[in-house]
Amino acid sequence: MMTQTQAIKMIAQLSDAYGAPGFEDDVLTVARSWAGGFGEISEDSIRNLYIRRRENTGRRPMVLLDAHSDEVAFMVHSVRDNGTIKFIPLGGWVDYTLPAHTVRVHNAAGKWIPGVIASKPIHYMTEEEEKQPVRQPDMSIDVGARTRQEAIEVFGIAPGQPIVPDTVFTYDAENDLMWGKAFDCRLGCAALLGTLDALQGETLSVDVTAGMATQEELDMRGAVITARVVKPDVAIVFEGCPADDTCVPEAEMQTRIKYGPMLRHIDGAMLTNPRFMRFALNTARQYGIPVQDGVREHSATNGASIHLSNEGVPTIVIGLPIRYIHTHIGIAAYQDYTHAVQLACAILRTLNADTILGF
């Protein structure tokens, strides 16, 4: 089983990898480097990554472990006459979090070049403009070019190229805090790999296939395919979930960092199978694993696609709390990652055909 030092290294590599929706290649390279001993690895045409556990027999109920490999990002729309880039969001961003953050732009030569999200300087704003929020369509990305021709011919800017946040992972060991980009859902990817690592060589009563799905930030598209391919009997979705401990009254907090993973009863696109949910909560209590009950009115996860696939798939979401997801930098606790792995392992060690039939 990997050590904490190894796990932090894996999380750092996953977080730092560039993986806009549809452009997750770097993330899959990192995942493959850590999954080599877990079993058969394959991909499909939209770059979903499958890891079929070496100990699978094909004669037991199939569990899909899910996490998504993409991150919220941007795409080049066009180049303006002044050499700056008109861009569109890939995934859900809030406009006011964008200005003055640095990014990396993938150019036509295959290089990731630096840029900054720019808006009109306050010195040139009218009094009325100063009072208004800056909207994303009014922003640009500046790579330092002086003209449209220079941006295209020298910097290699081309329509359709991905743009990602430029943030480097750090770990504060003294306070057990991780800082980085793309924790939604690279922490989920890490938990998926950590679970497979912890279970190596064990005999279970279920088969397990991990599906690292692409394009979750664009309407959960990759998981539509992974569910068809794996045909699971049940599914466990790892997801980076928005922490609420800095923005809601204490009595309503359900996704606090350092309080364990969140098990989501409902969100905007899935009502969790109540029997599977109860089983997961009871398993957590039985093994002394801290968890949080989450009731979400909005948002969605890959569970939305998976639970309605095939003839219906009982699905739970194990959410890792992250402050400030869908921005350039998030804050998460390593202990929540370890508890998410412990919970998934406990569930997989306990599941059997009769239990699944009861769901």
C-alpha cells in the first residue's frame, strides 16, 4: 500500500496535470503511471480510462468506481486585433473569480504558454464602469502579443485550443492542507487509484472496474459511455465537492474540510438509492470512518449519468470536501482523502451479491 509521501506525490501530479474537458491526455498519462500493477488498463475513443482489477473473475457482481479526469477550463475562441484572446469557459465559472489570474494556453505547436486573464484597467474605466462587475465576455487572455498577426504567427494561438489555470500544488504538512487546482475531480481520481492500491491482492465478493471518465464538466458526457461499457450492478462515484464551511450557517454545514467525506443523499440530478445510502452510512459507522450527510439542491455528478444507465444502477457519491472549487485554487485536507479511500475499501470488502440484490 502506498505511503502518505507517495499518495501526496500522486495527488500533486494529478492536480498539476493539464486536463480541460476533452483534452485530458496529460491526466491519463499520470494515472497510467500509478495504475500499472492494478490490472488491465484500456481506453475508449473519447479517452475514458478503464482499470479492470486483476482479481476480477467475471462471475461476481460488477462495481464501477468512477471519477472524472477533466477540470473546469477555457477554450480559445479567436484572436482580437490587439493580439489578446477571446475565450469561452469550459464548465461552470463565476465571472468575478477570473480577472488577474494566470493561465496556460496550449498553442498550435503543442506548447503550454503563459497568459493572464485581463480586463480594462481601473485607470481607463468610467465612473459607471467602476461600479459594474466585469463580465467574462468582456475579458481577454493576454499572452504578450502586440497584434493579431503576432499572436497567431509567433505565439501560435489558434481557435479551439484549451486553456487551463496556472496553479502549482503545495502541501502544508503542519496543518494537513493541500492547495492546488483541479481538485474537482483529481482528488477523486487519486481516491480511485488509492482504493485500487489498498485492495491489491485481496479476494472480494464483487468484481471492480474503475472508470476515469472524461468531460464531466460538460454535462457528464464521459460517464454515459463508461456505464455502457462496464455495465455495473452498483457504482461508487468519487467527486470533489464544494465545501460549505466558509459560506453557510454552522447548523447547515454538511461538507466541512477535515470532517470526512460527504455522502450525498440528493442533488440536482440524482436521488441516491436510499438502501445503498443506508448501507454506506452504516458501514462508515461500523468501521469508525468519519462521514458527513449531504443534501444538495443543485449541481450534479457523474452519478446522474450512471444511475440511469442500462436498467438502473444503485449509485452513491463519496464527496471530498474542497474549498473554492471551480476557481483557480482550492483547499482540501489530506485526511479527507484517506477517509474517502478507507470508506470505499470498507464498502467493497462488505458488498456481496445478496446485499446488492437488496438495494
